[in-house]
Amino acid sequence: MSEERVDSAGERLGEAGQAQAHVVGQARFPLTGKQSPIVLHTELTGSTQDDLADLWREGSVPAGAVMIADNMTAARGRVGRPWFTRAGKSLLVSVLLEFDESIADRLAWVTLAGAMAALESVRRHCAQEGGPETAISWPNDVVALTPAGPRKLGGLLGEVCGRRDGKIACILGWGLNLSLEADELPTPTAASLWTSGLKTAGRDELIATYLEGLHARLDALADAGDPQAAGLVDEANAVTETLRPGVVVGRPRLEPLVGEGIRVLPDASLEILTRNGLEVVTSGEVSLLGMQPRAEGEIR
């Protein structure tokens, strides 16, 4: 268990603290409570990802359990990158998911399904006249499409935390910048709902709609047994802004790929047309910095 995890009264989340966190979570997030068997809320923790993983290993929470934090001291994104948070200005939520071992080869769709559900929630609750369009930057970011280029509003992080009784347990986290001011954003290509001209909706409605959409997509995948038949492949190709020229995909321990994004494939990978021909990227991150104009003297 995260030693920094505390409940809303500022105490460690032991058994009594967990019960109190659930009571507070259900009271503060009633819409979310309709989408989850248990909603835990904490003012401050190290990582909701780690907390839910610990609770799953202890057998303390069921599949579908949700943890919401006001702030985190060790939030992270893909490949362990730090995720910047600020109390009262960020949406920070993780959900525990369980899947049959039989779909282990389709787990790449968990994060992308989460990104599509998060996008649906942002579009439903945050769009307003004069504001920017929103889309997915493959494979896990929600971005605002501004005249200066895509700006990252938030991202999804999916992590396998273990296997038990023929099930694979995953923790899927979503972080969204709600009302951070421009001088509080961590990078030039980051944005918040506030800075991008979108409505700053409440966490409860955003999370509830996200969970509803997430479970609907994952249930469709489980029922159909195939992401194409479940409609996920077509949806991903419709909402991914990365399908265009000028894409730079950073890959762990490999050289970045530069080219034109062509399509999201049935295994959730990205097909890119480079100067050397078609390439398929199964994991990586589209670099928003790679889309910016070169600074004087900069070499890329």
C-alpha cells in the first residue's frame, strides 16, 4: 500500500480508512457511484495506480473499483514519466479492470478504449461554442486541436498488476488538466480545459461518463471477441488526429519514426508511411514537440 495514501480526513487508509474513503467517495461522486461498485476518494496519495494495485493484491476491492484523488505526489504517465498535478485543478482517477486470460493478446485495446471513452466524456461535457475540437493522439492522449497544433489535455495509463483465478487484473488511470493556468502547465504543448477555451466540467460527471463509455467498449470487445466487430477499430480511426502527415513517434530505446500516420490497425498498432515505406508501431508516443516549428539553430 502506498505509504502516502491518506483518506479525506488525513489518516492512513487502513481498513477503517478505506471504509471512510468509500463513504466520502460515494457522497462526493454520486454519478460515479452508479458506474462502480466502490468509489474511494482521497485528498492526497502517492499514486492511485499503486493504491488500487495494492488493494487488488490484498483482495480488498472488486473489479470495477475506482479511486479518485485530489492530488498525487508520485503521479506518472507512460514509460514512468512524471505527471504534473495540482490540488483542485486536476482530474485524477484509476479503475480496476479484470479480463479473461483468453484476451491477453488484445490488452493493447484497454488503453485505447479508455482514451476513446475519455474523449467522449470531454466532448459531451466540455465542448462549447468557439472552443477547439478535441481528438486522440495515438495511443493514449486526449488533445485539443488548436491553431498552434495539438495540445495535450490529459492521458491514459494502463498497467497489468497481476493474474489470479484465470483473470488478468489491470489498472487504468486517467489524468486530465481541468483548470491549470498557462504558467502552471508543465510543457509548451500541454493545455488545460481552461487554457484551451473548453468548459471546465465537474469531476463527477466527467468520470461517470468516462466509466460508462469504457465499460461499454470493453464489454463489446469481450462479447464480439474481436476489436473490428466490436466497432473499436473504426472508432479509433475516426477520432485519432495522428492520421496525417508530419507525425513523429518516439519509441522506447529505438529511433523515432517520422512520417504520415495512415491508420490504426486491428491490434491497436499504428501504421506510418515513412520515407523507407510502411512501418507499424506497436508501442510508442506521438511527440507533440515534433510538430512544432523549429527554433532558431535547432536540429531535429
